[in-house]
Amino acid sequence: MVKEAHALVADLLRARPAVYYADLSASAALAWGALLASAATRGPSAALYFIIAVLALYRAASFIHELTHLRPGAVPGFGAFWNVVIGVPLLLPSMLYVGVHNVHHARGQYGTMRDPEYLPIGRWPAWGIALWVLHAALLPVALVLRFLVLAPMSALHPRLRAWVWGKASGLTINPAFERALPQPAQRRAFLAQEAACFAWGLALAALTAVGAVPLRAVLLGAAAAAAVGVLNQLRTAVAHRFRNEGATLSFEEQFLDSVNVPGRPLPTGLWAPVGLRYHALHHLLPGLPYHALGAAHRRLVAALPPDAAYHRANERNLKAALHELLRGSRELRSGESARGSGESGPLRTHRQR
């Protein structure tokens, strides 16, 4: 399937720098502009500006995923530009994802306890999944602790530094994951990002304390970051089936554990921006740039035979994807109850439609 899919979309593999820069620039400008407008107004207008800011900020922040997959030199300077306009201001530098996300794509580690982006939430009850999504609202608190408290403390304590790097330096959902030390070529850039976040956070706190920056603007910014965290966690919940409990999966099993939610550009593109609604396709061909995923998906749907595994990875919309997540959870848990044991088998692939 990989060879056939690659042949069908080979002409779409080249990233287009102008698209990346224009999209990120517009998203970031809209996000910060709408956030400032929300801080400067009151009433319904402020709420509307805030919603616009959240959606634009979410889109701009989602480019961190592209940074992990772009080939060196494909979009020159884009990583530094993203960190300047989004990463550092949000205390969300690319160091938290670059070098972590690639582990999720490693075939021998996907879905296991070594995968930073996998938990068997597809076996959890609905209330557990809901709490897991909502707890992402604590993202801004975690980032402030990481860069304004733990960063300077760990600089003075080697053992704390090792823990901070291993357990508090990655955007992960698996608490068992421990990050390896950075590659020598990455260390200087990662230290620079960490120092920039600390300096920015300290300067913002000082400016707020003396009244140069309104406290309302800072609180709205934190609220927007919290909303982005929840939106991304909701999107993550339907990015995979999340039914595996640590078994090593074949490539087809990994693919069928992933989900496309093509939907319509609106509203699907709002909760799964920058190509993230084509997540199964991304796992099939991770080298495809985000702006090519829609065209690639349409080609594959049209060209592949009806019984191809690719079609089984698609859901109509967010509601259908959530329904499938919860349906699978109920079936798996009721099956385990009927067996009278907590033991469960490996991944059960998506039902045939």
C-alpha cells in the first residue's frame, strides 16, 4: 500500500516555502491582533475577538508538527521564524517536539510504552476520556513552571537538570516516556530556545508588575493558550483508535490505528488545522507537506480499490470519530468484563464498514 500510495502522490512531496511563510505569518498576525483587540474591548466583541484569537493561535501553533517532518533546507529559516512569532511568546519552543515526535513514528515503538504520544484511551470510559481532554487546559501553567521555575533551578542542579530534560521537556501524553539526551548538533539551539523563553517570561512578568502590560492581556493570553491545549487534546483523541496496550504492531495495524477525518474545510479545519485531519495519511506518508494532504487524500480515495485498507481509516466528521472511539471503548471493556479478567489482547482493528 505504501508503494502504491507513494506512486500516486509523488509529485506532491515537495514543500512550498511561500505557502508555509504566508500561512504562518497570516495566522500569527491574526492571533496576536485579535488577542490585543479582545484585551482592549468589552462585551460580545471581546468574546468574538477571543474566539478568533484562539483559533488562529491554534493554527499557528500547529506548525510545530510540520517542523518535525520538514527535510533540512526544505523551507529555509522556517523553524527560527516559527519560534520567534509563536514558540517563544507562547513558551512553547520547538525543542519540546523536535526529537520527540519522531519516536511516535518509529515502527518498533508506535503504541508501546516507549511511544511519547500514545495511551490506550480507546479502552477508557467516556468520563475518563473527557477528563483527559479537559486537563490540557493546564498547559500554560505547565509551561510557566517548566521555563520560569525549573529551567533556572535545574541550571544549578545536575540531577534536577537530568530529570527536567527526561520528563519535562517534551509535548507528550505518555507519562512513562523519558526523553533521551539531545543530539550534539541540537544542544546549542535547544539551550538558546530555553534561554529565550526564560528571558521572555521574566520580561513579561516584570512589565506586567509595573503596569506596562495590562494584566488583562496576560490573563487572556493564558486563557487562549489553555483553550488551544484543550482543542489540541480533543483533536489528539480522534487521531488514533488508541486501543493497543503496549504490543508491537505491524505497519498495517499502526495505520488502521490511525484516523483521517477529512470532513469539510470548515469546521474540520478549525479543530484539526494544518493538515492534521489527515492523520492516517500522514502516518502512511509522513513526508507529505501539510498543504498537499488534501489533494493526496482525494487521489487515494479515487484510485485505491474499495477493499483497500486506506478506506477503513476514514471517518466522516468529528462526531463520527468520537462515536467510534467511545463505541470501541464500550465493546472492549464489556468484553473484558465478560471474560472476568483484566487481561486484554493486542489492537483490534477498526470494524469493517
